[in-house]
Amino acid sequence: MSEFTSKQQSRLTKQYLDILSTSLGSKHVVTVHETGAGVWAVAVQFDGNEKTQPITTSRGDMKVWRNLIGAISFVQENCKSASDVFIDVGGWRLCRVTSTGNAAPIGV
């Protein structure tokens, strides 16, 4: 990893997310949230890191979806191993239900 520049490492593309998810397992939290522009974005926070990183395109722009369903579909497909998944809508925070049927704990 030493050949990457700090700018490249700060980008969290779909490919880099796959690599980190595989190596770290379920040690990350995913949040889908509405941006000020009326589109939806996905951000990931890894254990031990206070910073939340948005998913970006290969060009470095934040990846966004016009519809919430598109963002949720992306998370379902690419973030299966996340420990928690949240959807922030206005003042609400919705969470994924775990495989046991219980709601994942909300760490707000």
C-alpha cells in the first residue's frame, strides 16, 4: 500500500470498499443519507476510525443516487458484511434488521 498517495487512499471506491470489507469483515458501519442537493449518498465508517468516508467514483467525485432505492440496492449488494446499516431521513434514523430478526442497536 505504500505506493498509493494519501489522496488515493482517501478515496473509497466500490473496488476499495470490496477489498476493505473482505479484509476487515463486519467491522464497519454504513449510512445512507440525503445530501443538500436532494440526492442520496452512502458513507462508511470503519472501526477505530472516527472519520466517515463517502463512497466515491473512480474519478474521485462522491457517488450519488437520485432515488433512495438505488442507494439501498447498492448497499445490499456491496455492503453485506457491514456490522450496522442506517438510513438517515430528515430527523429519522432507520436501521437494518439483523438475521435474528432484531433491530441492530443504534449508536446515536
